[in-house]
Amino acid sequence: RSSALWRLNRAELEAAVSPRTKAIVVNTPQNVPGKVWSRDELAVIAELARAHDLLVIADQVYERHVFDSEEHVHIATLPGMWERCVSIGSAGKTFSVTGWKVGWALGPAALVSAMQQSHMCIPFSVATPLQEATAESLEAATAPGSTYFNSMRALFERKRGLVVDLLREAGLPSVVP
């Protein structure tokens, strides 16, 4: 079985939206199951968000953790979504340094500004050198010729295969991310 077989149920999502709904949280790719919402599934979510004037909070901390032929699509890139979407990223997940607690939020100034105002009272300490290291790492990993993300993906695919094989040998059914 594969998490790719799971599909968004449009009717269930539509039924969950009420006049009190203000936002939809989209987590893609998901941890642990590894589900990556397809462009078509994200288009359904985007259509619903536009129709009901909803914000979308896109938890994309695992955006670089896609396997095989999966494609991660940023929902903010779909028509009419940038202005209603905040995308969340994480250095901890991107660079396997979860203790750093450095992340980011991307979106239109009005939404990000509101987040900044509320967020300034939340963290108790953020190490400036780790913020600088995150910026340097992002620049290096996305530089022309960099193989960082492809190498990371290949390593995680090997580890995934090992775990799935061990589970199967032990007679435990598994869902392949």
C-alpha cells in the first residue's frame, strides 16, 4: 500500500466548511504517512478557499521530503491563492537539525505582518547564529549545481526501503510513504 493511494474527499471537505470556518490547514507532504497532495487535490482546496474567502495555512515543513516521482506543489502558486495563503517552512526538517527551532512563514505582507506581531511574544530564545546558518544553508542548497536536496532525498529513500523491508519481513503491514 502507498500513501499516494489516499485521495482528498471533496464532499467531506465541503461538508466540514461552515460560516464559522476562517482557514484551512494543509499539511503536505505529511509526516509520517508521506502523503503528498496532488496538484488536482490542492486545486480543490484552493477552489473551496476562494469560494468561501478562507485563508490557507500551508504546513510545508517537509517540502523537500518527497519520494519517487512525487511532486510537491506549493498551494500558494495556484491561481488566486498567494493573497490568502501563508506557507510555513522549517530549517529543522529541511536540514535535519530539529533542535535549531528556526523556521519561516512566507505570504502576503498583511498576513505575515499579523503573524510577526503575535509571534514576537511567543519564542523565548532564538539563536542568531542559527538563523544565519539557516540562511547560508538555504543559499548553498539552492545554488546552481548543488546536489544537496537530491542527495538527501536518495538517502531518505534508502532508509524508507530498509524500514519497509524490515516491517514486511516481520509480518507487519506498512504504508509506503
